[in-house]
Amino acid sequence: MRSIHNFTLLLLLIISPGVVWSEDLKLSGEDLSHFVATAVANNPELKSSQSRWQMFANKAKQAAALDDPMFMFKLQNMLVREPFVFDKDPQSAKVIGISQQIPFWGKRAIKQEVANFEAESYKWSIEERKLELTRMVKENFYQLWAVDKFLEIVEKNLLILADFVTIAESKYSVGQGVQQDIFKAGLEQSKMLDMQITLKQQRKSLEANLNYLLYRPGDTPVGHIADFTLPQFTLSAEQLNKIALQQRPQIKSLISLTNKGQASHRLAQKEFYPDFNLFFEYMLKDRIATDMITDPGYDMFTVGVTVNLPLQQERRQAMLAESTSETGMAAAELNALKNSISYTINDSIAQLDRRRNLVELYKGGIIPQAEQSLESAVIGYRVSNVDFLTLLDSRITLFTYEREMYDSLAEYMMKLAQLEATVGIDLVSNTSGAMIPQLAIVPERTPKQSPSPVAPVSEHSQHR
């Protein structure tokens, strides 16, 4: 009776699906949107970028300001033999004055323009960092989900192997089996336990990395992660590329740097013109009435302007060359980024299609057939029609394909996160508020349960 009970339990484990694909099933678990919001709100690197932007924004406010005026006070033409005496010589006087440095017309406005473009580039760098941080959180999230699924199928296979041991012992006890089958099943159990230990360590590492991104204690546990259905979007590579050119923050940052270089070039051209210094002086004189000199002591004033002579042409030519190089560098980086975006979009779409097709192939064809093969092998082993190695091989084949299916599911979502970071918007929920032309999210359909043609086992390694 015990062996019949174990055999029944084994068949239930074999035919139980590895993942539920119903679109209506929503399991409770950790929320990805909460993780992303927490990371964006708390990550110290992002806060550092925000402070850097505020620093340059405040610098931009200073760029167009005039220099402070200069106040002057002096005692003019004083007698050495009688210092601080003003009624002995008509040239002695107290002088006060004020002066103001005024740049050549247009320089102040261009300086502010340069500073504004630089601050703007840092502003878009913050948005780019948010995209990068979101991508890393999502990748970590789906890696955790995949490890949890791997642990689930390891647990299931440990139960299956335990029943293999029971069946092998039962057959050996009645003289229908060999002791080697029991040892072989035990060895497979040990291999599974070794894999379980490794997966648990990987999960702890992924938890620590996620906590690092969220800026919370590294030992904060991450609970169960809910299952999901694969989203599908209908945008073409050309449409995604257009959206990226409009929405990607890094493109906007490089455009700002290009504009900054062009403004710096105009400022360097203005340096060939002189700056002005306006000044006003007022001379306070005392009345003089001596035996030799009589002076009524009328006050006097001086008004004037000084200009610098822009004779250092080599320095100014170097400023022009610097601004030209700065513009060229930013423009080249912008073109390189556009080229990289185009490549990444096309490659990501191809990878997404491949992963989706693999998931559908695994679920609709390979895994059901592998389950049937294992079920048949269990029945055949009980009646001594197949050997124990065939039974183990069927179990390993099913285990491998289940892992690859979960791996493809996680890789699909991670590749989608990378595509979103490349384009600059959330392609699934579109929470950024950006305008997306005819974005349609199609939940994954539930494939029919009828088996489809299965790829040869020798090719399954190519699916990874």
C-alpha cells in the first residue's frame, strides 16, 4: 500500500504544471512598482545627481550678473611735512569714487546661456540615472523571481527523487531491482541538494543587491514575488527609435551640451571685443587763505571710461578652438548614442521574439511531452520495461526544460526592461505620461494543451 501511495504521489508531481498560465490568476507578492518608487526616492547616487544639478542651476543664475562696483577713497597730494592738513596746498584733497566693470554688449547673455545649457544637461542626466536605476531594479526583481522558480522545481525534483528511491528499494526488496539504482537515486538527490544550496546563496546575493539599490538594510528580506504574464507591444523598431529620439534623457543631455558648445563659441568670438570700466570721482577741497596762496576750495569731479586692449590673440584663438572641439565632441557622442539606440532596439526586439517563441514552445510542446515521457518511464520502470538510467534521464530532461522555460520568462522581462531604458519610457504601463502612438499591450494567450512538434534534445542547449 505504501508503494502505491508513493507512486500516486509521484504521478501527481510529474503531471502538475510548473507554472499557472491563467491570465486571471494574480498571486500576492512583492510589488515591482513599489521597489522602483522606493529606489528613485531613496537612492543616494540619485540624490547626489540632483544636488549636482541644483549646484549648476544656481551657477547659471550668477552667470549674467555684473561684477560688484568698486568704491574708492583716497587722500590726494598731501604734504609730507604736514600730513592730513588740507588748507595749505590747493592740490590737496579728499577723493571718493566709484567704478563699474561692464562687459562688451552680449557677453553677459551668452554667459548665462552657456551656464543654462550646462545645468540643463545635468538635469537630463538625473532622468537618465532614474531610467538606469529602474532598469537595474527590474532586472534584479526578475532574477529573484527566476531563482524562486528554480528553487520550486528543485523542491519538486527532490520529492520525485525521494519516490524514485522508495520505488527502487521496493523493487530491490522483492528481487526485481539492483542496489545500484538506489545509490544512483541518492547521488541525484545530493546533486539537487547542492544546486539548492547554490540557489539559496544566489537569492541572498540578489536580495542584498536589491536592498543596495533601494538604500535599505542589506539583510531586509524580500518576500514572495508574484507570477506574471508576458506583455507584448505592437510598436515597430522604427516607431521605438522615433520615441527614443524624443524621450531619451541622455539624448536631450547631449543636445544641451552641443548647444553649450555653440554658445561657448559665440562667447569666444565676443572676447575679441574690449570690456569697459566706467568710473566717477569726486574731489573734496578745503578753502585756502594764507599769505602766499588764496584758493576758494571749489569741489571737483572726474568722469571717465577705460577699456582693455584685446591684443592677446593667441589666447582668444585657443578659446575658439576649445569651443569648436567641445561642440564637435558633443555632436559625435550624440551621433554615437543614436546609432547605439538603433542597434539596441533592433537587437532587443529580436531577443524578445526569440524568448517569447521559446516560452510558447516549452509550454505548448516540449514540457508536456517531457512530462509524458517521464510518466511513461515511471510506469515502465515499475514493470521492468525500462532501466533506472532511462528513468533518471527523463527526469533530468524535464527538469532542464522547466528551468529553461523560467529562464526565458525572466530574460524576456529583463530584456524588456533594457528596451524601456533605451527608449526612455515604460512600454508596459506607460506611467511616464509620454505620448506613445497606438501602444497596445496584449496579455499572453494561453496556448492549447495539444502537444506540438518538439525540438531534438540535442538542440536544447541552443535555446539558452
